[in-house]
Amino acid sequence: MNTLTKLLPIMAISILIGCSEQAPDDRSQANDSSIIKDEITKLGEIPAVLSEGLTPEEQAELKEQIMPPGVGDTELAEKKFQALLEDARAGDPSAQNGLGVMYYTGEAVSKTPSGQILPNDPELAAGWFFRAAKQGYADAQFNLGLMYVNGEGVEKDLAHAVELFKKAAEQGHVDAQNNLGAMYFTGEGVKRDEQKAISWFEKAAAQGNADAQANLDAIKAAKK
């Protein structure tokens, strides 16, 4: 499952960042083509603007920080990335989601129109998540939903996050089920409904989600 990491504990209720139909701000939808162009620094090379004045040891350390994992064989790594990018541009939702994760985490190097290197690029990540989510890809719906929760790369919009979590949850996405339960429980982005919260927690717990089970246990304990 190609999603992001945890965030936002709410009492015992955990919202996971996985990394969610309003586009990830209008720019992501309206500038679909321009957002893709010139977005990647060639793999295996450190941009001159970053390496200038560094010793060989410092350059090696910097290279480890900004290059995707496994870039020891830079030619192979570049081929793999270019294949992923080609698949994503061709409309493959799994590849689109994978690119979104890479740009969110900084595994893929991106830059501004002026050439400034970015440590990560949540706007570009949201754009790729949006493409895959529009095709009904559950991981991307979950990841985009979490970006709406946090206002990363998009305007914060809890109601839209709920919509996206629900779409993913209905496909059986376990973390989306737990998150949806959390939002129903707290009333964030949706009218508070404890019974719906419990229902979604139960669905996630049935799939072995420890956070959802902890949430159910906390709710039961509070009623004693």
C-alpha cells in the first residue's frame, strides 16, 4: 500500500496521514500540463546550485539526502523513475500515486520555475494524487484526503477530506476507514455521529487495524 505516515492523534482517535471533488486547489487541475514540465532534476546528478563550494565528502552526503533510495546505480534508478513518470503521464493511477508519494517525501527532486531546489513538493504531490483519485484509486484518495486534513499542497478542507476518505473506505481501505471513524467521532468535517464512527472503526478493526481497535476500546471505556 503506497501511502504516507501517521499524524494527528485525537485523544485515542488516530488520524493517519497516508500519503482526499474540489481539485487540490484550482492550480492543480487548471495547470495540469504545466505542472508536469521540467519538474525533475536528472537523477544521479547534484544540481550545481547545491554542490558549489562543497567538498567531495559533503557532496556525497548531500547526494544521499536528495536522491531516491537505491540510486547507487544511477542509470538504473533514472530508468526506473522515467518509466514510472511515463506510466503516470499515460494515466496509470498506481504510477500517479507513486509519484505523488515520491514528491511528497522528497524522494524525487523537484524545483521551482526559477530553478530553486525543493526539499519536497506537496503541491506537485497533490496534483498526482488528484489524477489518481479521480480514477477511483483508493490509496490516492486516502493520501489526498490527508493533504486536505493538513492543508499541505492544497487549501485545508476537512469536509472534502471526509468525502475522499469515504470513497477509499468504501473500497476497503483500512486506514481510510479508521480516519473516517475518527472524523465522525470528533465531528470534524462532518456532523458528529458516534454510531457511524463506531461502524467504521469496527470495519477497520476487523481488518486488523490496531488504531481502530484502540479507538473502539477507548469509546467503550468512556461509557463505563
